[in-house]
Amino acid sequence: TRTPVNVTVTGAAGQIGYALLFRIASGHLLGADTPVRLRLLEIPQAVKAAEGTAMELDDCAFPLLAGIDITDDAKTAFDGVNVALLVGARPRSKGMERGDLLSANGGIFKPQGEAINAGAADDVRVLVVGNPANTNALIAQQHAPDVPAERFTAMTRLDHNRALAQLSKKLDVSVTDIKKLTIWGNHSATQYPDLFHAEVNGTTAAAAVNDQEWLEGTFIPTVAKRGAAIIEARGLSSAASAANAALDHVHTWVNGTPEGDWTSAAVVSDGSYGVPEGLISSFPVTAKGGRYEIVQGLEIDDFSRARIDASVAELVEERDAVKALGLI
Ligand code: NDP
């Protein structure tokens, strides 16, 4: 049998954690022939709740689950980690200034980056889900100088999947008929879901839609504000779909994108498309040989340019703010 892969999940007792852990343990992260050992990291007050989730995981008798460790210590949680899913973060509470939010998260992601640097396995892959995800990923990455920067990513796959769903409904096609969709920029309301490079059964998606008013007035805001719409309807934030997207992100990273298609992920910029080098921004990416690579050479028209620039400007602001706070 194969050696178990060490998967660390932070914020394991939260809603996304609850939707995520059972699917990891049943093989949906790495496949039906890869055993996993789960490491659950929580803050001290939530360790007991994580223990409850672990009891339920035990009770599923998952054949692939090789063990579960629960800890409130980042060094222990990331020792030997192969896949790190950083879900726990400090949510914005009423009256909290942006600086407070960024410093609270700096207090979480700096030590986690350091712990990953100190103890992670050579092949470690890190996905940040906790918001502000791009900048939290940047903070962790900056404190892990011995880990290749490309191993730090943030999640825009849920935005990608939301865009696929909206477009498939609009055009009455299957999501599998849609290729080369892209989310650009920050995982925030400024993100830009791009239909000008997407293809639907061989036609450009924007041309297939042929409705600029829908694209600008309905599609883009619906995708960007979907999280708020779900909170409004469900009374709770989206958790199962976020967990599902995290599985998709890692599964694609490890197994690759199909020929003739790409996906979206926030990865460290190499300066492509005018995105300042080092920022963790969402791009069209392919995955091959276990690496995400930014799709090169796309032509960007003025409409897309303005939207990409606006979202990237927000990332620059966040980076400058965490720099000013001494977090990177
Ligand atoms: P959730 O599990 O619902 O969310 C966790 C994080 O994911 C939040 O930052 C949330 O951002 C983010 N997120 C990203 N995409 C989405 C999406 N589409 N929908 C919803 N959330 C999204 O939060 P809970 O409060 O239920 O659980 C958080 C857990 O993390 C708690 O158990 C807490 O104790 C733990 N925690 C652990 C830490 C650690 O391990 N060191 C540190 C901090 C917290 P947003 O805030 O914008 O909703």
C-alpha cells in the first residue's frame, strides 16, 4: 500500500472544515488509491469541537483515512505536511477597520508560514481559503523563504465554478461545454470573471452571449456577489461549495488540466499581464506535472484591462498595508 499523504486543515472545526474533511477522507482530494493522514489545526477554544468532528470521521470508517491528529500548535500541524489547506482566518467583524483585519490575519498566517518553512515536506502545496485569501497567502509565503514561492496559492476556484454555473444557465449548455473561463485578480468584489477568452462549443463565450448589458450588469456582479446572496438565502455563508472548490483546486494542481482547457487560481505573479511580480493574483492557469503555470500570450482588450487593473490595484493596496504593518 502507498504511504499516506499528510493533509493539514486549519480552522478544521469551522463550517468549511466540516464540509471538507469528510470528502478528503473519502478520497476526493487525491484520489481513491491515496491514503491520507489528517492534521487538524484549531485555536485552543475550538479544539474540542475539532475532536467531535474527528469522532465522526472515525465513525465513517473510511478505508483511506490513516489517522487524525488534532493540535493548536502550528509547528506540530505542519510537520511533514504535503498538502496544507489554510481555511481558518479572522473574519471581519462589525466596526473592524481594514488594518485591524489585516493585522489579525497577519498574526495567523505569519506563524503558519514560518511553521511550513520549518517543517513541511519537500513537495508541500499550500492553498489559502481564509479571507482575505490572496493577501493571507502572500503573508504566509513571505515567511517561508525556503519553500518555492509557486507552492503558495489562494482560492478563486469557487468564483470560477460560480461563473461556469451562471454562464451554463444563460446559454443553456452544460458546464462541460465551457472552456477557458478565467477569474482575474483578487478573491473579492473586484474580481473579474472573463468571458472574452472563454469558449462555448468552439465560439467565444462573450460572442455566444452577445449581450454586453447582461455581461456587465448581471453576470459580473452575480459572480462577484454570490457569497452575499448565499448568506442572504441560507442564513449562513457558503461552505459546501467553498469546500468543493478547494478539492477541485488541489485535485487539478496534482492531476493537471485537460488538453485545450485551463482553470483559475491565485498564484505568485511573474509579472505576466502587468500584474506586479510577487503578488498572489488570480490568472488563467494550466496544471502540468504537478505545477500551476500562468497561460501566456492572451490579448487583453480595454474592457478587460480596466477590470484586471482595478482588482490588481486592490491587491497592491493590501500588500502595501501589510508591509506598513510590518507583516511582510
Ligand atoms: P468558515 O469555515 O465558514 O470560513 C473559513 C474562512 O474561509 C473564512 O475566512 C471565510 O472568509 C473563508 N472563505 C473563503 N471563501 C469562502 C466562501 N465562498 N464562503 C464562505 N467562506 C469563505 O468559517 P467558520 O467561522 O465556520 O470557521 C472558521 C474556523 O477557523 C473556526 O473554527 C475558528 O476557530 C478557526 N480558526 C482557526 C485558526 C487556526 O487554525 N490557527 C485561526 C483562526 C480561526 P469570510 O470571513 O470572508 O467569510
